[in-house]
Amino acid sequence: MNNSQISFIGAGNMATSLIHGLLAKDVPANNIHATDIDTDKLAQLSADTGIRTGSLEDVATAADVVVLAVKPQVMESACESLKPLLKSGSLVISIAAGVTLASLARWLGDSQALVRCMPNTPSLVGCGATALVANAECSEQQKALSGQILEAVGIACWLQQENDIDTVTALSGSGPAYYFLMMEAMEAAAIKMGLDADISRQLAIQTAQGAGKLAASSDVPPAELRRRVTSPGGTTEQALLSFDRNNFTEIVEAAMKAAQQRAAELAGND
């Protein structure tokens, strides 16, 4: 990865996070390039990181890897401008939601090596979860390189089929909002029960962070961790029984199915 020239088309929050992540992985700043229609943003990014910036032609022609980080609605026009500039044997990674490999191949050419991925917003703080899928033109070496780039901001998991990205969208793509809602509800409930608002928020956030860290560092599944903190006849058991009475797991499943269906609809419209 450290020897590859990596160019970002679009320098928004996700691209900026990936750039910072790559720099933290000791990728030389001279090997990272970016372009964006917002020249002020681009100048600030260059000043902050030392990476190279310039026009689309400047950053694309020498790139071994191009990361498409533009909004889905402008992806087609961006690809049309990019296509004649791509170096032979280059790899294109798209982080745009809802843009399929078939669409990318139509815009960039059937022989282009392509990876489509779905990062989530915790990537902004280096704790992302990203799923990737590649087309048949993508070599094993290019797949490995794609994974390394996305692992600069968290974990990266490869999918066997592209349709699974709709489920990933429902799980990890939209998932942070589910946890934010849970924290919001716990905070509000604690306030109603008389706890100070600031303390309620601090404890709700820290509890979520701690539970996630404990699950990530454990060699047992979340179900077992839940059982270990649920003493028979205790407070946690009563709370979980209340969840069961109110069909908590069914609510989560229905919400994820709704998100999955909408993701499939959006992909079908790109």
C-alpha cells in the first residue's frame, strides 16, 4: 500500500477520514492526492495533511488507485470525466451509497477493476465498519490493497455477492443511528427518573462505548455476554423481560428489513 499512488475524487468527510487514516498507517503524503470542486476545502486539506492536490487530470493520470468519494447523484458525470484519464491497470474504489458495480462498469468500461464498498460514519473517528465487493476484473492483489485502504479507518469485510450490501446498509451503514436512538432513549428515561441531564448523557454514552469495546475484545458472542451480566431475579433480568414483552427483537428485525428494502430500491434507481 505504501508504494501505491492513491487519488481521491472528492474531499468530503469520509475521504478526509480515509486520508488521515492512511497517513497514520505511514503512507507517505506524497503518495496521496485529492481533488474537489471546493478549492478552499482542498487548500485546507493540503495544509493540514501535506498531501498533493490539484485538478481531476492532475490527480487521476498517475493514480494506481482512485477512490470515488463524490455524491451518488454526480457519480455518472464524475466517471465520464475520469474514464479517459485512468492509467492502464488502475483500480477504482467507490464509497458512494447505492451505486452498483454494473453502473460503474457502464460508465468506466467493462475492463475496469472495480471495488464497491459501504463504510459507515464511525469511520470518521477510526472505528468504521466497511463491507466490500469486487468485480471479476479485480485481481487478488487489488482486493488486498482495497482492504488495506479501508482498514485505515476500522475493519473491512469482503462480501461474496453484491446484493449483500443492502443488508450491510441495514446493519452497519444505518446501524449507528440505532445505537444513537438507544442512547437517546436511555438518557431521556434516566432524566424522567430524576437523574441530572449531563450525568445521564455521560453515562449513556460511556455505557454504549464500554459495551462495544467489551464485545469487540471478547472471544464469546454478545448473547453470552448478555447472559453473564443477567443475574437471575436481578435488575438486568427485569429490564430484559420488559424488552421481551414489548417485542424488542422483532422491532429491530422489522427496522433492519425496512432499511434493507429501501437500500435495494435506491440501488435499483441509480
